[in-house]
Amino acid sequence: MTFWHNSTTGPGKAYWEETAAAFEAANPGVQIEIQSIQNEDMDGKLQTALNSGDAPDIFMARGGGKLADVVEAGQVLDITDSVSAEAEAALGEGVLGAFAVDGKTYGMPVSVLPGGIYHSEDLFAAAGITAAPTTMAELGAAVTALKGTGVAPVALGAKDAWPAAHWYYFFALRECSQETLEAAARSMTFDDGCWRKAGEDLEAFADTEPFNEGFLTTAAQQGAGSSAGLIANHKAAMELMGAWNPGVIASLTPDEQPLADLAWFPFPAVEGGEGDPQAMMGGVDGFSCSAQAPAEECTAFLNFIVGKEQQEGYAEAFQTLPASQEAQGVVDDPALQDVLAAYNEAPYVSVWLDTLYGQNVGNALNAAVVEMLAGSGSPESVVEAVSAAAAKG
């Protein structure tokens, strides 16, 4: 079987090599050919492979509208009757449900990745910030204080588009009600005023110049000059990102070890917003089998990778939150423990909007947010771009 994942270096890449080898040893006659692809290139390469009929047997999936699109195209295997009882029990209905479309299961989750703001406690202390911001006013005050110390308050890798769009997503999470977010996923209409208000919130925040110099041409996760690299090397104090971030940051510190002073706090509340201030947004990363994959062997591999031992190894290799509840005991990073506590207490968790609304609408949204931050767009043009993409289907 061919297997595509997005871990190109370090412990993550080694984890998948070891896991594939362990599965091969337990299943004589099965061979897994691995291809590791840079995360930012994955969606495009995978879509091309799916459309050409030359998809890998096992590939990354993230649920939402993106998964629904490949289900509709008949490109992914229905594994509903092949999920083991052990996997169902360890994952729970909510997490496994992230890969459900019309009541059927099309993938297996390996990690839960809620978002929030990662920050350097040392840089906060140097700026006199004694508590994590809980409101946008407090976040603005923190930005001002950090500027006085000479570091970039917020790292942003807008070159990759989606990190910039995350700021819009979270403002929308705070401005829009849960019902509005879910209704838009069904109707693909964005007429509610909260969508424009989210853009106005981001525009106002961006006007305070919180981001690193050159953020529009900064990558998110590649090298010391990326947004994650700026955090890793104490050149910037905060980054809005998902729960994979501690592992990425650790790979970019001078000694390639976890950043000792890394902490986390939820996205602040927005005054007057209709969204619950405790609501979270994030993703569930997992893997699916292509429609042409050998069903028995492929589903066996998916069940294998959510076993307790493999999930514990995954959490340690990627320094992130495993999907299996049985494996969450190995999470010892303080920042991730805070993320997990907030996740477990959240009244609801929305999927990343570019995932929720599908690839075409998601790409239009991400691009429109970057254009607004670059000064060539507006809150209104963000809504217009998304609506136009939705109308095209």
C-alpha cells in the first residue's frame, strides 16, 4: 500500500517509518510505501492524485467539507463496518464523528488539534504582562507592552494564507453563534452580519500593527525565519495556531528541544459577539483509504494506528494531543495540558472554517483575508469572495 503523510523531518517522520514497519511485521505479506509531503503542498498534490485516479491507498484527511467533497466524488472508502470496537471505545463518538458523512465513516482520527494563542512566558514577563489576555482590550494592551521590549508581539506566517485566515476564523467564532456557523455549512450562504463584523474586528486589530515585520512573505512552519521559528527563537511573543504547534516550535529551537517557557491561552472574548467565549475551533487530523485501496489491509492499518501504544507514540513524537482518550495520559507539556482542559470543557468545538466549508470556499476565504491584510481588500470583500466561491459550487 502507498501511504502519504505530512511529516518530512525529525521524530514525526521517524514515527511513521517505525509504525509502518511494526504493521508490516504483524501482517506478513503487506508492504507500505511511504511518501512524506510538506504540509503546505499536501492538499494540492492529493487533489491532483485523486482526480487523476492515482491516489495513494492511505492519505491524510481532516473531515468537514473537504472530506464530503471526496466522498461525493467516490474517491474514498467507506470504513463504517470496519472500525474496530476497541477503536470506537478509545476515540469516542464525537472525535470519530469528525470523519462521518451522512452517517457513514470515511476516516480514522489520530489527533485533536484545537487552536489558541501560544506565547512565551519569558517575553510576557519581560514586558510586564502578568496574566494571559481574556478580552481583546487586554490583548491590545499586551501588544503595546511587547512592542516596548523590541520583540514582535504576534508572529504570523501569512505567506501560507491559512495562518492569517485563522485570525478571521476566530473572530467569526466569537462574533457568530454556533447556529450561524452550522447553518452556513448547510446553506453555504454568508448573509449574517457577523461575517462582516469578524472582518472588521481583524482589520481593527491589524491596524495596531501587532504582526512581525514582513508577515505577508513569512512562512508558517519552515525554518527559523518562519512564524513558528520566531516563537522558537524568542523573536516574537505570540502565535495563533493549532495544537501541533509545540512540536513544530520544538523542531526549530536552537537545540531542537521543546521551548521551556511556551504557554497557551484561548482566543480572547469579543465584546458583543454572539458566539460563546468558551467555544473552541480546531481540527481533527486523520487518515482515509482511497476507494481503490485494498479494503481489508487498509482498514486494518487505520485500526492499528489508533491503538493505545501507537497513539502514545504519536503524541510523544509530534508533541500534540492524541485522538485516543486512552493515550492522553502521556501528554505532559503544560501548554498542551491547558489546551486539553479547555477542549474538554468547551461548550462546542467548530472545525477550521476552510475545512468546514470545503476546499473551494476555504481557499477563497483564506486568499481574501490575506488580501485584506495586504490592504487590497476589505471586510466586505472577504464576505463577497466567500459567497462567490459558494455560488460556483
